[in-house]
Amino acid sequence: MSANVPAHEQHPAIELREAAVRLGETDALHASTLAVDARTVAVIGENGSGKSTLARLLCGLVAPTGGRVRVLGLDPVRQAGELRRRVAVLFSNPDAQIVMPTVAEDVAFSLRADRLPRAESAARVAEALDRFGLTDLAERSAHDLSGGQKQLLALAGAFVRRPELVVADEPTAYLDARNARLVAGHLLADTGHRLVLVTHDLSLAARCDAAVLVADGTVAAVGAPEQIIDAYEAALAC
Ligand SMILES: Nc1ncnc2c1ncn2[C@@H]1O[C@H](COP(=O)(O)OP(=O)(O)OP(=O)(O)O)[C@@H](O)[C@H]1O
């Protein structure tokens, strides 16, 4: 937290108070209270428990239907524009995020809203392509990449914007072991961003600084990953 912000105005990076999301007839999330400031946060829980809904709430893709949500101190509804500038999103299926014909154009597209000078934009795209091992593929058709390469492209598109927070929803779900390790390594590396990582891979969750257990549509526990993973495994054994 910034030393320049008075204590009473400081927020944890992620703060929910009795937050709720109703999707159609389903209470996808209800009575969810959470205050977490760790740099990397794993979100774990059973299928259908509400993890993706929580992730979507944090990046402003769904609005709360009750309670209070703050992400980086921002109200995701009233400050949606600023939230979009500071938070990047990554999904398990990278095809959903490809919008431009070539790899380089697709990364550049992520910067369109930032209205950077052309030279800075080009330098940032080149840097991102290099960082994610895509330089040799820059002129290739984005849709013709392998699944692993597409997820690296999605990472490049997310990180080229220099986000403060990356919300990743099962980003390694469709990857082989090598690419899963590669993508996880990029996400967890401390390059000045925070990470919220929804995952069923408990060994990956264990590498985060904190973990959140979501169960039956609510935040059931928050704490050190080992403790939360133990609680989850104990619940699964019942
Ligand atoms: N658009 C929607 N309309 C209605 N119900 C929805 C919608 N999206 C999700 N749900 C429901 O909300 C609940 C939580 O779903 P969510 O996708 O958040 O779970 P999850 O924990 O991410 O599951 P998984 O691990 O299987 O991806 C589920 O009951 C789901 O069926």
C-alpha cells in the first residue's frame, strides 16, 4: 500500500463485503467476504462452486448484485474504465482472446485503448513478443498457432499493457505439462504485477502467497495455501 495514502483510505488489493452475484436463476456467489493483499492469490474449489464468477467479478466482467466489491481500491462498476486499464484477464481457452490476424497485430491490439505514441507501442509489442518467446512467430497467423503458443500469445496481450493485476481463470487447463509450467512460471514471476489465479492444480495453488477456498457459492476460507489446500482436501474426503 502507498505510504502517501492516509490509513483510513487504504484498501487491501481485493476486498469483498457480503458480495453477491445472481446469474439468471442461480446465486452464483453469495455472502462472500474477503480481504486479501497477498501478491499472488490462488482460488480453489469444486466444479460449479463459484470460482469463475469470483474471477469475473474482480475484473468487472460481471457486476455484483449485492454487497460491496473493491479491486485495487476501485469500484468495478462505477470505475469500470480505470479497472479495465489496470487489470488484465486470461482465460483457459486462448482462442477466445484472439482478435487480430497475426501474432504481432494481436498483441498490438491490446494497447489500442492506451493511445500510446506509435514508437512506444511498437517497442512494447516487440518486448512482449520477446518475453513470451513469440518473436519468430510475429507474422504468423494467430489462429494457426498451437494451443500452448496461443496461451503465450494471450499472456503477451495481457502483459503488454503492464497491468497491476492479472486475473487468470484456469490458464493452464488445456496445456501439456511443459507449456503449463511455462505459463505458470510467467504468471507467478514477480514482474511487478499481482495475480489472482483460479486453478484446479493444487501444486500450482501451493506456489501462491495466499489461497481462497470457494465452496457452495461463497468464500469459505482464506489463508496460507498449505492450510487452505488441507481444508479443501479434507472436505473432498468427506
Ligand atoms: N451465465 C450463467 N447463467 C446462469 N448460471 C450460471 C452462469 N454462469 C455460471 N452459472 C452458474 O453459477 C455457478 C458457479 O459457476 P462458476 O462457473 O463460477 O463455477 P466454477 O467454480 O468456476 O466451476 P468450474 O470449476 O467447473 O469452472 C454454477 O452453478 C453455474 O452453473
